[in-house]
Amino acid sequence: MADISVTVNMGNLKDLSALLGVLDENLNVIARETGVTTYVEGTKIKLVGSEENVRLAETVVTKLGDIVKAGESIDKTRIIYCVELAKEGNAEGIEKVMSGVVAITSRGKQIKCKTVGQKKYVDAIKKNTVVFGVGPAGTGKTYLAVALAVSAFKNKEVEKIILTRPAVEAGEKLGFLPGDLQNKVDPYLRPLYDALQEMLGMDGYLKLIERGVIEIAPLAYMRGRTLSDAFIILDEAQNTTKEQMKMFLTRMGDGSKMVITGDLTQIDLPEGKKSGLKHATTILKNVNGIGIINLTASDVVRHSLVMEIIRAYERAEKESAKQGSNEKH
């Protein structure tokens, strides 16, 4: 089948330059990922290749062009994600993802959603009182929840931020770890500390800890309390039992918001114990005010080099499977 060509006009050199990237780096990624040859003519980008590949590249360039025109930056990771969305026929969602700031870190860096799933998750947290964010590591479940908690505190929507997780790795009682409570809990809550410190800066974080505005504690310490006017995050919730999850959910008082995050493929509970996260997301799915967002592997925000590594392993596995199949014949 003969090659076809399509031209996309960026309209001006500024937007064209932003789309092309340094030394045409972005354009080269688009060409490689879509399988087309590209040429730049004035403010236009010419795409040449098979009809299927050119149509794919046209969608990607047009959508990325819209993002650039809206003043957003693009990079290799975002381009690859855009190509994946376009291949799935979901390119319409890409502009929504890139728009809107979730929070701003202590250093002035804007935190934005990077995938469609992340956008749905953030929107669900803003809209609902209780949200379950379920998905693999690297999808930004905890990080985005902490960013929204800090934002809610700064906007005076809540008076306190409470972060907790079951210390199942140490046997929930934490009995055999050395040191005082703070030291005992620290290793298991490190991801939460790191996210908070990035949002608030070390000084701001320490001040709020001293004032008791931020509380970080194992799940066992939530029993018997009512948590009002607080943004409460339960992390690693796949390792709660049904009883612990019920205990946690019924702690919520007036003016509070809860976000429960976890990965159902990483359950470390003793055999025979059912995950409280799995149970809760099943029985609460039709309750008003509760949002359940399932993030997937396509929401994992990876460094572009990690994507290349994964692809190399996938190719090797396919080759290995092919050789095994040939040997059988």
C-alpha cells in the first residue's frame, strides 16, 4: 500500500518550537512511536507513512499542539502516553488530563495529573466524602492524596491532616520494633512523610507536626476516636482486615474527608484473612458520597527510560516464547 502524507499547521513558530523540543527531540519521539517520517516546513509538520500510522501521528500531533497552545509543556513521557491513548481511541481525554493544577509544592512546582486515571481520581476526591483509590504502585495514589490534603488545609477546608497505615509487616502491635512510638512507626510511613515534606517544605512540615495539625500514626491508634474536620488518608489499605476497615471508616466525624489507597495485588495479610480493602470496595460501591477509582498499569507514571526497559523485556519474552514454540514443532 502506498504511503500517504498529511500536514499539521502549528500556526506560529513559538508553538511549533515548543512541540518540536530541543533539537527536535519531541518530534523524533513522535516519529518513532507512531512509525512515520516527519518533515518541518515553515510552521507546518508533514507526516509521511502508511495511512494507519499517519492518522495516528496526526491525532497525536494535533492533541499535543492543543496542549502546547494552552501553555502546557510536553516531554517524552507525556508524548508516549498520548500515543498510547490515541492507539486506544481515547485521545480526547488528553487535554483534560494536562489542564488544572492539583497543588503547588513548597518550591513552587505545580503538581498536575499525568494520566486520565489520575484525573478521575483527583476529581473523585474533590467530589466525594470517601474515596477508594485502588491500583498498582507508581500510579500516584498516595502522592496525589497528600497533595490534596495539604491543599484542603491551606484553603481552610479542614483543620487537621491525619495519615495512617496498617503496620502489618511488623504485626499490627509493633511490639518487637525498637524505640519509641515515632521511631517504631517511621519506616512504614516513610512514603507519606516524603510527600508531605515536598508539599510543605521541611520547616513548614515540622511546625505543623509540633502543633499537632499533622498526625501520623499506625491504624491501631485510630480505635475509639472520632475524627472531625480532618483530611484522613489510609495508605496500604489492602493490608487491613475487614474489622480494621470497618473500624476506620466509622471514625469519620463532621467536616472530614477520607481517602483510602491500596494495591490488591500486594496483600501481605496472614492466610485466611480477607483484605478489608477488597471487601469494602465490593459492598460500598453503590453508596452515595463514596467514590471508587480503579487505577491501572497505564496510569503508572514512569520515567521514559523505564518504559524502554519494560519494552526490551517484553520483546525478549516474546522471542523466548517464539523459540520455545519452534522447538516443540
